[in-house]
Amino acid sequence: MSSRSRGYDVQDRTVQHHTHKRVWGTLDPFIESGPVLGRKVANIGFLQAFFSANPFQEYHFFLMDQGVGQELQNWVGKNYPELQDAVRIFPRTALPQALGTHPYHCFHLSDCLTHQG
């Protein structure tokens, strides 16, 4: 019994190596303007640790606002220029097609996007 999506073959207990890129996706911009709040500090800390570890070949951000996407792209260019080509910013409307064409290794969805208060 092999599971290509998980990359683990249950029968012979081996990790399967994939030939496709490891792609991470998210709906969260992580970079926000305005007053400094706890979530904003945590988001920046997460991105710094995440991009320093650089566990994926591509990072896809599906955002509602082009301005926020530009802020994120500028931040990446300033802080992680080596990742500029790996960080891809798409409009949120591109998400359905991307889900159908990219085998995402991991996809992130934050509670603050679904339960805003």
C-alpha cells in the first residue's frame, strides 16, 4: 500500500522520493502594516525562522490585496534576496486552479483568516 501524497510506503516502510518540487502554500500574507501587535510580531518571527530554514523549493502566497503582496515581496527582497524567485505571489482568485495543478506538500490556513473578530 503506497501513499504518494504522504511519501511513505506502508508495505515496505520506506520514504518515497518525489521528483516534483516541494511547494508550500498559504492564504496568509504574514506581513501587515499598521500598529505593532502580538500577531504581527509573531508572523514576522515565523517568516524569519521559516525562510532561514528554507525547507521548500517554492512558497506560494494567495492574497486578497495586491498592495499586501507588494509589501511581502519587498520584505523578502530586503531580508531574503536569495528567496525572491522562490516566493510567488498570486491573487486569491488563482487558488482553485493552482490547487488543481500543483501537488502542494503543505498548505497553511490561519484562524485569523476564517474567524476575524
